[in-house]
Amino acid sequence: ALSLAWMCVRLGLKAVFIAEADISPVKMALLRLLGVEVVKVDVSGIGDVDPRFLRARELEAKFNGLFINQFSNEANFRAHYETTAREIVDQLNGRVDAFVMGVGTGGTIAGVGKYLKEKLGRDVLVVGVVPKGSSIIHGKPVGGEYIDGLAKNVIPELFLKYRGYIDRVVEVSEGDSVGMVKMLALKEGLFVGPSTGAAVFEALKVAEELGSGRNVVTIAADSLVRYPYLL
């Protein structure tokens, strides 16, 4: 969201963002500082159609604008397939045994996962991480837990399209996510956000599963600076 907001500032475009009602107040403040109009949508009683998408389509028509749907936007996938994944392979000289990533829009895990499987072989383990009760696991909204940045009530189109490159998807509780955020801050001096906490929690389990001498990769995609209330 902040990256898109910055681009809109640079290009002189009006930005209207749709957000869940419980968006981080710090993230909200940063978006507004960049001139973004933030429209909050209640998704607690979500049905077959995500109300955020409906509202976005309404605003798209109202402003004669463009709905940049990151859940289905191929540019999202390509950015990680063409850049992020290659950087990972280059930095580790091709020695990647597993990639563990939170599933939000699905762009990162789809792009990186596909590239790793094609470049290094199908034996590379690709694991997606979602909150407990995520629609991705249960097939529909079931009132699951909330971890900012991870898919709770939506099944991203990018995830579905590239599902064949993801070996498994696991649920992580909000408590385990926050616990890992605190541990990384206190023990490692790393100020990561909740989606990273969830990803690292599962990455450590995968590392234990694979054994010593293996490289398990994840990405710190968010910052604790935007979620100080977690501490």
C-alpha cells in the first residue's frame, strides 16, 4: 500500500485505498501523510463476495479510475518472479532448500515459488503461511484470526493460478505470530511486523524438519514500526 501511495505522489495521481476496519493506525497515518484517501470497509460478516472489491469497483467507476487489484494483478507476480526470486538464488548461489512465505495477495509466494521450482528443481520446498481460520485453508470465510498482511477472508486469484508451485499451506495463530515478533526484537534486534512473525515461526519449524545444513528462506515483508502496539 505504501509503495503504491508513493508512486501516486510521484505521478501526481489521486489515490483511494480500501482497507479493513482494523488496519494498523500507524499505517493509516502514513497513507494519509502521503495524501491517500483511506476508505474503511467492515469485512467481519463477509459472504461470497469481498466487500472491499465491491467498494473498489464502485470507486473505480465514480472517479473513472483504475482498480489495481493486487490479488489478481500479474505485475505483482512478475515483480517477484523476475527480481525477488533471482536475488534469492544469486545471494545463496542456488543453494535454496525451502522457501516459506506468508500469503497476502499471493504475489510473492507465486512469483518466487515458480522461479525456484523452474530454476532449481521441484525438490525445493515452497510453504505458504496463513492465519488460523483462513479461507485459503477452509474454502470459505469462517471467522478466522487476523494477522495484518495475510489473507484471512479472501482466496487470492494469484494463489489459485500458481497453486501448483506451492507444496503446502499451513495455519499460524495470531499468538504465535506476535510471540515471534517479540522474540525477534528482543533476541535478534529485528523489528519485523506480524506477517513476518508468522513466516519466521513456520520457517523455523521447516528448518527443524529438514535438518542441519539446509537453507530455508523467508522474507521480512513488514516492519514493527507500523505495529508498535504489538509490544
